Amino acid sequence: MITTEIVVVANRLPVTWIKNSDGSPELAVSPGGLVSAVTPVADQLGCSWVGWHDDASEADQQLGGIRLVPVHAVSELYDLYYKGFANHLARIPWALRDRTSV
């Protein structure tokens, strides 16, 4: 029997690590459109979610039925990619749309 696993690959993990009063880390679901739309399905199906997190020193963790797989990258490199390259690419479709007549 062939089994498959669904893997969500996104810029960021769908969680934020918060510190409890005793200093221990706790996972909280992050706000956002992709997280809101995909997390319930990923949780029910038991998916893996791969993405960057600024505290990626944490080992793989579980969020309900979702296995969180942090990608390790230094913040400066991530900022250059996400705030620079990726956001500039997102502007291209809008620029092309504005130059075409409908």
C-alpha cells in the first residue's frame, strides 16, 4: 500500500513561540490568511509544515496534527529574501496588469 504525506511549504511556520511566566516556550497559532485557511485542513489530515521561524533553534514540534519543521536561516538572510526579493516579485503582476488595457 502506498501512503502519502501532505507537506505545506511556506515562508514561515504557522506559529509564534511565546514565553510563559516560568520561561518555558509555548506555541500559539499565528494570525494570517494562509495560516487561517490551511491550518484546519493540515491539522485534520496530519500534515507537515516546513517554514522559517526566527526561533528555529527549537526542534521539530507538533501543533495538534501538524508536524512543524523549522528551516534554519539567519535573520539577515531571511530579511534579504522575504522583505527584498519575494516582495519585489509580488509587485510584477500588478505592474503588468496596470500596463494592459482590459
